[in-house]
Amino acid sequence: MASTYSDAGIDVKKAVRIHEAMAKIIAGTKNEFCEGEFGHYAGIVKIGEEMIAITNDGVGSKLLVAQKMKKFDTVGIDCVAMVVNDLICIGAKPIALVDYIALQKQDETLVLELMKGLAQGCVQSGCAIVGGETAILPEIVNGFDLEATCIGRVEGGVVDGRIVKEGDAVVGLASSGLHSNGYTLARKVLSMEKWGKEMLTPATIYVKPVLEMIKECEVHGLANITGGAFSKMSRLTKRSGCGFLLDGVPTLPPIFAELRRGVPSDYEMYRTFNCGIGFCVVCEKEDAKKVIAVAKKYGIGAQVIGQAIAKKDILLKKDGKEISLL
């Protein structure tokens, strides 16, 4: 049985190298409308005085759990969550989304169930579905795939982590479960009979609370804890030169505790799974209580899980040990 993401067929460090090689190719396409750098949670284009953010993502192998459980009405919420939670990481308000559904064969019931979830996710995030594509690809697709592209409007300035400074607080917002990442490994560790229903819990959509936090608090950086888990916070270290010490992570919720029994190390756990924290808000230390209060207003648990440090690293301090997640 696979016990690491690499054993399950996903080499995260190799994926990073591929992304870096892709960035060199993409750089040649930059035009006068492009703002910022490649590699953050969303790209930005400036049209007149408007700053528009755009991002794309999918649900990944969580769809295989949906197929196993024969339940398809919530994975659309996950699809929306993947893109809108990335958009808000740069301070953009999601405004419009197009979906892409690829099918092995025509299946009206499946498509309508997927659309129910997409619509529900868009209502939660205040985003409109304005189009999409449904492709029947029997020679390419086994089952189905679900992705979305979303655009948002940056209304109050880009939040990209460059002003993060030593001593800033890292507030972790609670996740609803696995969200949509780590399933390639999770499906090999967890019993589907026991955990399948919980594995389909839709991801939390953080749009409304986070946009309010940006407006009401001194927010310096935002991180959606998805693929790569807490190592993804390196996107903020690139811009600020600071790192993060995560010394207050919560006790693992039951599904993550079960995963930990099959995963060999905290390094692997916290680079693969959100471990109960689905989103991180880096803010002035004095504003941490305000951030937590806003999250509570929206029914989301939150706590300080660490702070920004001078060393450019992502350090997990747990059980008396300090581990680099990079």
C-alpha cells in the first residue's frame, strides 16, 4: 500500500521543477496587459483601469470517490471552491465562471448533478456561471473530468504577500475535511467503506469572510492550502523574503488522524494534506483577533497557527521537532 504521495505516483518536487520550466516558456507570451509574475494563485491583466484576475483548476481524483459512491451533486461545489479560493488569495472578488465537463459517454443525469453543485458553489461565492463546454470523448476519458476557469475583479489593490514581515500572525481557517487535494494518496490509505462519505464533504468556500477580512483588517498575505499543502505558502516567501514558523497547528481531525496512521511522517502529512486548515491569512499580529472574529461570524473556526519569520523557509514545529516543509 502506498504511504507517501511519491509512492502513489505524484512527485511534488518534480512537479515544481516542471512548473519552473513551463514558466520560462510562458514568459515569452507576456504582453502589455499582463501584471505581476507567473506562479501565484491567479494571473492578473489590466484592462483600462480595471485589474482582472483569472485562474483555472479542477477537482482531481476526488471524482473517483464520487464515482465509487455514486454521488455527484457536491463535487461541483469543490470545483468552484478550487478556483474562487485561489482568486481571493490576491484580493480578487470572483465575478464569472465557465466550466468544462469531459465525459466518456453522454449522461444527462450526471451532467445535471454536476451542474447543481457548480450552481450551489457559485451562489456561495457570489459568482455567475456565464458559459462552459461539455465534451464527449470516449477514446480519451474514462468516467468524467470537471474543471473551471474563473475571473475576478481586484477592487482594493493586489494582495500578493510582498509586504509580509517578521512577526506577522498566521491565522488558519478551518477546513471542512480533505477539500480536493491529496486524494491520490488518501484513496490508497483510507477505507472507502468507512470514509467514502466523509471524503466527499465539499470544500469550504472562503470568499465572503476573506474579502471582509481584507477590507476590515491589515492583511499582508493569503494562502489557499491545496496541492502541496503548507509548502504552498512558499508563494508568499518568494515575494516578501520572509518565511513562516507554524507552531500552533491544531490537533488532527479524525480523518487526518486516520491518514497519519498510514503516512510515515509529519513532513509527508503537512506537504500533502491540509490537516484541518484550509486557508491561511497572514496579518498584523494586532489584527489576528479581528480576523478570527470575522471567520467566526461566517461559521468558520479559526486560530493563530504561527508567525512570519526572517528565515526564508516553511517550518512546522510539532511534538518538539522542527521540520522544513520545503
